[in-house]
Amino acid sequence: MAVISRRSALLGASALLAGAPALAQNFPLRQVRFVVGFAPGGANDIMARLVAGKLNQRLPGTSFIVENRPGAATLVAADQVARAAPDGMTLM
């Protein structure tokens, strides 16, 4: 009796899915928010703003914004993202 390992099963499933055509929706449908858990001007804020700026250039007609929510060791930002609608338009 052959036993299939978890890795073999995942590799087989990914090989089957790789051959299927992509049926993705147009993303993003509206404004995408990057929530940063640190104050403006720090390294995390600068990196998020650089990424948002590049995405705005690469995907015309869409809007990527950075929202700073400092406090409680990033728990304030994490709580806001956790309570956001599960549509992929709020990122941390």
C-alpha cells in the first residue's frame, strides 16, 4: 500500500492548478489601503509609501493609500485591519 506524503499531494495539486486558466477578477475594484502600525516618517511608513507609489504608477486608475495607526505596539492597526471587510482592499 503506497502512502502519499503531504508534500507529494501538494505538489500534485499545484501542478494540476498551474495548467488551469486564471479566472481572476479585476483587482483592485476600489481604493486599497495600506495600514501602517507606526508613526509617519519611520522606515515602515517610508517603505509603504514607496510601494503604494509604485503600485499607483503600475496600475493606472486605481488608488493605493497609506494610513498610519500608531499605538499599542501595532495592535491598533492590527485591530483595524482585522475588523475591515474581508475583500482584500485593506492590507497591513
